[in-house]
Amino acid sequence: MTEGIHKFGKLGWKVGEHVFCSWEPWVSILSSTHRKRRCEVCYRADHPPDPDIVCGGCGVQVYCSWACRAKDAQHMLECPVIERAGQLPDRDEVRVMIRTILKLQSGSKAKSLPLLEGGGEGDYVPTMKTRRVFSDLLSHTNDFLRSEDRRKDIEILYSELEDYLGPETPRFPDFMDVLGRLYINGFEICDSSMNSYGWGVYLAPSIMDHSCQPSAVVSFSGTRLTVTCTKDVSDLSELYISYCDTNLPTIMRKEKLRSNYFFDCLCCKCSHSSHSTRGPAEDKKRKIKLKK
């Protein structure tokens, strides 16, 4: 994996400096609504797929160029599954689960490891000595299953996944461990106008916590993610992004954060609001970015 431009020995970043630059996703998908307008590999708006450049295996995946076809590592594992089905999944959640589970299985089977221990050696994190791997991510599995409506939706997703993976489908508890990590640690891949065209998990950048007064912003070019400081940051503990629209009223921000990420924000903006309610002191959990 390409980590992009970074300074692992660096302590602190100034306004305008990149903490993560052109960072590649651990797993990602192009939104199904953009398949006719963007390439499934580079995700670039000015590179629509060419119907004459098709995957030589499944005959379903289409690319903007032969170069993109040659470097499509994410499709490599799912290709036999797509070939067997004869089509790509309609739902983005099914597609990203297929890619994630097959990636985890490929690593865990090769080394006789539990499912969550697969998926490669992980990402370097600036200033940290150990790599960040998929199993390091929080899942909040029990929180997701507390809602009866959410549980039903998840069971439907599991059933649709079985249609594609068949006997390769993991047990439901393992499936939930994976799904929770995807939901809690995924980034919507957006253009400069915040229009979403994809979704992905970036292992190292997912270490960033939330604040309604963030110290950094996230931007994308194709699939690649960049995090730029908007304030001086002395170390990673001061690096915050926002997981929701900070212009929303406090009560709405809190509702979205509790519903999607299961925590209460304790930043100054929320704590000093007249509508603020003190949240649990456990708000040091690692979560993710934007859900609209």
C-alpha cells in the first residue's frame, strides 16, 4: 500500500500542512449511482468507463483505461464471485462487504488466522511505532443490534451477501464484527462540493476523533484521501475532524452522532450550548467521518 507523503518522525503540524497526503484506501467502492460516469478504479469524474475495456475474468467490471484495468487489485479477489453471479451487486453495502470479507479471508486463510486478523499488514500512522490494522478498529456491534429496525436491515444485508459468497459467507457474529468496523470507520468519498461518489475505509486516517470544532479537514482526489490542518497541532491527540455538518444546531448534531456513532460530543461548542447535555466520559473512542 502506498502511504503517500508523510513525516513519521515529525512532532506537530502547522496550519496548511498535511498529516495524511494522497492516502490510499484499505477498501473502497464507487457508488453504484456513479458507475456510468466514473471509472471503478480511479473514480475520476472526467474518466467514464469504456465499454470496450472490460475485466477479462468476470466480463462485468468496466474501466476507463487499460492501465486502470491492470492495477485493479480490489477487483481481483471478488472477480470469481462477480463472474458466478453475472452482475455487480445493486447495493453498495453488499459490494463493500464482499470486498472486505474476501480481503480478510485471503490473509487469514494463508496464515491460519481468525478472520479479523487477515487483511494485510496495515497502515503506518505518523509518529506511532506500530501499524494500524483492520482489527484495531472499533465495531460497536452490540449498539448496532439494539435497534430492532436496524437489526432487520442487517439481516437482509447478510442474506444478500450469502447470495454472492455462498459457503464463503462468514458466521453472523463474524459478519457483524466486520460490518460494525466498516460502519464506524468509513469515509464518504466526496468532491469539493461535498457530493459523495464513493465510500472507503482508510486505516491510518480512521484514528482521528471527532470535534464540532475540528483542527483538520479531509479532501479527496479520486480514491485518495488528504488530511490538512486548519489549526496548529502538536500531536495526533489534537487532530480532530468533524463527522457531521458543524453548522447544524447542537441538538441535531448530537442526535446524528449518537445515532450513527454512539457517542456524545464533549467539545466546547457542544458543552457550552444551551441545548447541551453531558455525555458519557468514555468519549475517547475512535470513530469516523461524515454521514449526511
